[in-house]
Amino acid sequence: MAPSASSRCQLWLGLTRPRTLFSGLSSVLVALFYAGSLGAIEWVKGLLLILVAVSAQIASNIANDLIDYKKGADTDERKGPLRPLSKGLLTEREVKQALYISLAALLISGISLIALSSWWLLFIGGFISIGIFAYSGGPYPLSYHGLGDVAVLVFFGWIPTLTSFYILRGTVSDSTIWHLATAIGLASVNILVVNNYRDVEEDRKAGKQTLIVRMGKDFAPRLYLTLGLLSIGFLYPIFSFWGMLLLLPYVFLISHAHRSLQRAEGEELNKTLGETARNVFLLAILIGVMLLIRK
């Protein structure tokens, strides 16, 4: 029986991995918040930055699914959210079409942003595009050699935050933006930590040498807590008494997710994955509020 229209929409929505979109957006929001705290910003550039962040995240998610499917890394043992391609609910041709659409959206919004800023940013755009495919594909896929965590810090922390701030303020020499970029990047790495912890056995069988496969399952909760605490520590340039109080809910949520990581297994960890993505977005919002009350 053919799936209903609503079911098809859910499949397409699932292909984008909507929970991850908030984390992809968070780094740009941090740059917007900090740039805005220094003076007025151009709202058109801000809007285009958001469009670039969302389309790049969607393209990365779809490309990762497509490459893992071709490599045979998605099996029936997978405990993560449904991947329509590996389950035969969407065809490879349909998924490729979705990838082309997301890349087109990324290209259009990116070129528009470059036209309003600087043409040398084309090199950054090219580097990001390479990163989208190098994560799971290419001659040396980063996620298959224990470098996925570093890639997340670079592509979801440093590059989007620093590039966005440069577009809005024309500089990256401000040390505070480097601290903020590192903080949101480390928080984002925890999404991958949960994902790799959940899929550790399947990854091992598929030859995917993630950091958790290399170091063992017991390493994941310790790494998660360390990254969470470091994401707070790197915010020290904007610390204030009230700002520290604002961070208490974030500390509590990190602690709760850490305990879940220690106790949960398999599909139960999908909830922890969603909570971690939410925590990244919450941290971005809290950074904005901390900047506001610091004035």
C-alpha cells in the first residue's frame, strides 16, 4: 500500500533530521547575538546567514545518510531515528533530488550573502561544501577515522560562528568571539558523542572507527560531561553574577543527559540525542541573554 501524503511529508521531514537543525543554527545565532551587542547589524545579512546555516545542515544530513547507505553502514541493527533510504521508504533517486535542492538553497543564499559581503568568502563556501561530503565520503572519510568530533567543532563551531561574525563586523580578531565559537562547538560535539555511543556496535561491525569505537563505550559519558563543562568554561569573557545564575538550568540539563547516557541503551538514547540538541540551542539563547545583561 502506498504511503499517504502525510506519511510522505513525515518521511521527507525525517530526512532533514529536524532535531539537528537547531544545533546547526546555534553557532550563527551566537555570532548574531555578539555582533548585535556591539552595535546595529544588517538584518538582511542576518537572515541570509540563518538560511545558509539551515540549508548547510540539511545538505550535510542528507549527504551523510546517502553515503552511509552506499557504504552499508545503515543496517537493520541501527537504533537511531528512521532513515527512509535504508528502509526502502524513499528511493536513492528521491534522496539525491532532496540533496540537490538543499545544495541549491545553500548556493543561492550563500552567493547572495557573498555579494553583500566579500567574494573571498567563496573559498569558505567551497571548504564547507567539501566538508559536507568529506565527513562520511571521499578517500579519507573523517567520521570513519575518529575525526568526526574534530569536524563538528570546526564546521559547527569555529567556521560558522567566526565567518558569520566577520560578515557582520568585518573582523575575527576579537578574542571573545573565538571563545564563544569554541563553547558552542564543544556543546555541538556532544550530539555526535550520543549518536556514536548509541551506534557503537553497528559502527564497529561496519568498520567505522569513531572515537567511541576506538576508546570504548565507557569513554563516552566522561567525554560528554567534559565537553559540557568546557562549553561553560569558555564563556568566561562574558561571565557576570546574573549570567552565572542563568547558566544553572544548562548545567542541570547537561547533568541529566549525562546520567541518561550512563543508564540508557539503544533506542532509549534517541531521547538523550534530542535533549542534547536542545541543550545546544539553549546555550546559544543563554549566551544572547548573558550578553544583554552584561551591558
